[in-house]
Amino acid sequence: MVKRMLKLLEQMLTIPAVSSLESNRCNFLYSRIKQLVKEENLEDQILCKRVKNNIILYAQRCGKHRTGQCTMLLCAHIDTVPPSDKYSCPPFGITKKGEKLIGLGINDDGASVISMLAAFVSASKTAGGCNLMLSLNAQEETGGPNGLPAVLKFLKSSKLFPYPDFAVVGEPTGMKAAIAEKGLLVLDGQASGTSSHAALDNPDNAIYNAIADINLIKRTRFRRRSKLTGAVHLTVTQINAGSVHNVVPEKCNFVVDIRPNEKYTNKEIWQILQTKIKSRLTPRNLHHKVSVTPNNHILMKTVLSLGMETFISSSFSDWARLDIPAVKIGPGNSLRSHKADEYITEKELTEGINGYKLLIEAIDEKLMAKQKHTI
């Protein structure tokens, strides 16, 4: 299975799929996955659907007439960032150097895509405690509307595909379990003033007004602290104003980088800061929320029962776009992502496939035990 999946991974990576330009890769994968489903005699078991440049597979493992059945979503992304010009080998495809398998997107997120596909196909052959869905998504790297958001919109209105109950997000975590993911809120600030010659005594200087507001932001503390993700963290990272030395500017722009916790919504943080300062604050995006796996959920219980190492992830993913409980697990290492000569090893791919299989089996066991006890 690993050799077969490795070949598919290489074929996939040969086709460029920079975020928002995934059509050719999606075409290939959709055709190849349908072929794989046929080869495994699972055509009656697995439904396949393409939604824009996303691929959805659904396996009903609980029986058509079972009540109370739930659906677990496995999701990973097929798009990449643009290739770095510092690659020591062709970025598209796979180049082997010792144990390293080098290629653009092989770590983020090709290994998760292929590992999840292998585990999904394998689990689809068996009965289980839950139905399974696999979503291979576009536009994750750019957070576009035609990626996972388009998939979720389709699922909410579909009569053939159910809306999933919980999810495993595939990203390079070394097969450790991220049980929380920090959010991101970026605010563009603009302070106003009155333009004049620098020689005049003008107290309404946009730069001074911005500095006053920046100092207020610096002193702001958000009272609600999370035991899991800590305090809300704010940093002013950019400032820009003026064009020549002898003119007082009427505008001064600055940027605030904010790392929220789950105790506040991004909108709350924005509104709290706006009430404290005179500068106008404009959020770039309010949807990059904090994500946390609920303590009493089956995902958390399964991760802990398997002895998986848990951590808080600082990297952003499709998890933030989900409105269901989730955990983030996948082969590879996030430190390699978006860098030249991105790589995984064959051992990591094997661990990814086996790890997802084990996770599905463990969740099946817990759900079937619960169902048996209920009956």
C-alpha cells in the first residue's frame, strides 16, 4: 500500500497546484481516485463528488437503516504556496536525496492527503462505529471561499452527503495531536490629523495621534485568560506616514497583529480596542478564530487513550473554518512548510497511513461500545 500511495503522491506533485490554481491537480486526483475506488471494488460503497476544485468521498459504513449514526470527516488540502527560487532540485514531483523525498507541497500537505486517502479506502471496507467522509480541499493556503467553505456549503444542502459531526484535519504535526490552534486577527489602523508645513505649530499631527493610540493599545490587557491558549497577545508591527520632511501628514497607517484566545471572539477584540482609541481600526478578516478540541469529546478521549502527544499549534489551517469539533494530526513537520527543499521520508508516510488507520479504529471501538451499551 505504501509504495502504491507513494507513486500516487509523486504523480500528484508533478502537477502544479498553487493556491487558487488547483484545477489540473484536482482533475487528475478525481480521475485517479475514482479509478482506485473501482480497483478496490468499492463503487457501491463510496460516493465521489467534485465541488469546484475540491474532492469529497463518503463511505456509509453503519448500514442504511441504522439510526443515530454519525460521520467523521477527514480533511487535507491539495494546494501549495508558490515554489521558492532556492530549491536545489525541481520543485514539482519528487526528488530523492538519501531518506528525504523532496518536492513542493509534499510535507504541506501532500503526505496528509495521501495518508488520509489510504486510511479512508482501507476503513471503507469494514463496518464501523461511524460513517466516513474525506474532503481534499483547494485554497487552504490563501483562505479562499472556494476551498473548504464551498465544501461545507455544499454539504449543508446535499441530500446524499451528510453534514459531518466531527473532523480530523490533516497537517504536518509529526502525528502528534494539536488539540488547539491559535487564531489570528490583523487590524489596519489609520490615524487622522491636519496637514500643514512642518515649520508651523500644528498639534494635530497624524503621527503623534497614531503614537498616542499605539501606546493605548500597548497598555491594553484583556482580562479573560485561557488555561489552554493563554492571554490575548497584541503587537504593533508596521507604521507608515508622510512623504517629505517638511510636511505634517494628515494620515498615519499602522498594523496590529493579534493572537486571540478562545475566551473572546475576533469581533469582540476589535470592538474593545476601537472604543479605546481615536484611530479607525479595520479588520482584514474576522474568521481566523481560535480552535479548541472539547475536553469531553470522543476525539480528545481517543487521542489520550492512544497515548498521543498533544500540543497547541501556532500555525493556521482549515480547522478555523470548521464549525464542528476537530483535532489536527498529520505526517511531516510544520517547520519544513513553505521552505525550499520541503520534504518528508517514506517512514513518515508509513506512519501517517498507519496512524490514521489506528485513529479510525480506536474511534470505531469507542462508538460501537457506546452504541452496544445504549442498546
